[in-house]
Amino acid sequence: MKILLIGAGTVGQGLLEILRDKAADLREKYHFQPVIVGIATRSRGTLHHPQGLDPAALLTALAQGDFTAYPETSGLERTHDVLTLIRTCGAEVMVEATHTNLDTAQPALDYCHAALDAGQHIVLANKGPIALAYHELREKAGQMGKQVRFEGTVMAGTPSLMLAMEALAGCTIHEARGILNGTTNYILTQMAQGMDYAQALAQAQALGYAEADPTADVGGWDAAGKVLILAAALYNQKMRLSDLSVTGITDITAADVAAAQAAGECYKLIAKITPTGGSVAPQRLPMTDPLAIVSGATNAITFNTDLMGDITLVGAGAGRLQTGFALLADLLAIQRQDRKP
């Protein structure tokens, strides 16, 4: 499988590490032989080689700062811009792992259209194109006989979308509700152990769970983007952030948390989607709720179905290797589908 990787930050490097370390296992167990024919970054350069780039050498070059450190070999090209690379590299799949833009989905959305025009499947860790343009991408991909896959956009490698869209096919999903942001869950967990909000946020930042500007997480907007993806994937709904009711955790106090504990409850930031709408808001959950016992930076989602009742999935919702695995899972799914007669 010839792969073009757009974005070589944390997630892209996670995929490269997996392909480096598990190459023999993937070949033996799944007959999967990925070849990275191109890679593009915003600030570290681009590379293209029709015979493939070495994942180990790519990681070494990235660790040294940019692709000027990648060894010179016959046939190697270093000067393509991203769109030219998409159109000319000969990839079968484009993996898009650049920074998410929930306002316009750009430039990733243009990359997706260019990839489909070039006859490539699309695998995304970037939430923007799916949150804002899922329907147009799916329609275009369908017309061209290509797949758009995006497991990593909701709970990293924890297979929430595969569970809902494939394993639960045949069920009616009345509602999906979950803890879809690890930063806020970590903060609320620490507050339940006695910290106030400011202390818990500072610790989350020190551990790398929260950014220096944590607004997207603590304001509920990261989780809201995932609600848009679930709305499109589960209910074929075209929604925007402005269609959702979004409340973050910044106003929750230590006294609020203590009051919930006294009542045998706990606070969680709950993202919810039904056929009629979606929301993100802190809620007090009874400790009998499966979501109530999910602590730290872990994510979880409960699907309420007609045939199976409630199905709850718990697992990592972020991380280098965890999201890299989501990309791998989608690549393997494309291979399985392409091999069908």
C-alpha cells in the first residue's frame, strides 16, 4: 500500500513508529506492506520517493529538526508543495494528520479533495474535514469508489466509530453520550481528590494533558467537534458548532464537586448526540453510571441501542501511539475492503 502522510507531528510520528517497529508482524499476520512514498509538513519540509521512504530515517530526521537531515538517495525529491505532492506522488491512500481547524477545516479540506481527485483513499486524524464536510467528502469518495475513514477523530485508537458503525450495524442507536476529552476528565478527577480548578489545570498543563491555552479543552469545544463527527457518522446530520449547546468546566468549583460527592455523585463533562441534536456540558452522574468511574485522562462512550441496550466502551482518547494505531486500523480496514472480490 503506497501511503502519503500529511503532517508529522505527534500523531504522524506515532504512525511512523508503529510502521518502523511492527513491519515484520504486520507483513506476517496481515500481509500488510505499507510504503511511505511521500510526507509533507508545514515547517519541516516535504519528501517524495516513488520506491518509498524509510520510517526510521524519517523519525531520525524529524528528531534533528527537519528533512534536510534525511539521507540523499537517487530519485528523492524535496521541493514539492503539498498539493503538488498529493497529485503526483502515486499514493493509494492519503493520511491527514495536521492540526485541526474547526472553523473552516482548511487547509486539510483542500488536501482531501485533491487526494480524492488523484484517486486516493483518505484516512484522517484531523477532525476538521469530518466535522464540517463529512457529507461532501463521503459523496465524492463514493462516486470515485474510495473510502473516507476517520477512527482517530473521536477516541484515538479506542474503536468507538468501528463499534458504532460496523459492530453495531443493525442496531438503532438512540443516543451516544460520553467523556470525549481527556484533559477535562483529568481535571475533574483531580478536583474530586481535593484540588481546586486552578490547581488541577496547572497539574494537567505540567503533565502535558492541557495546552498553555486550554480553552479548546476546558471550554468544551474539542468535545463539541467530536459531537459533530458523531452526528454525521451516526445520524447523517449536518451540524455546526453553533447548532450545539456547549458549556465547559471553568465554572465548576471545589464546593460543587464536594456537594456532588456528598450526594453520591461526580462531575463529568458529557458530550451527547441524538437524532434531534447534541450538547456538551458538565453533569452530575450517579456512581452507578458506567461513565462515573472513568478517571484520569481516559475517555469513554455509551451507545444506547434498541437490540443491545447500553454498550459502554472505555479506553485511551489521545496519545502518540494510540492515535497512530487508529490510523493503522483504518489502513488495514481499507486493505480488507480492497481485497474483497
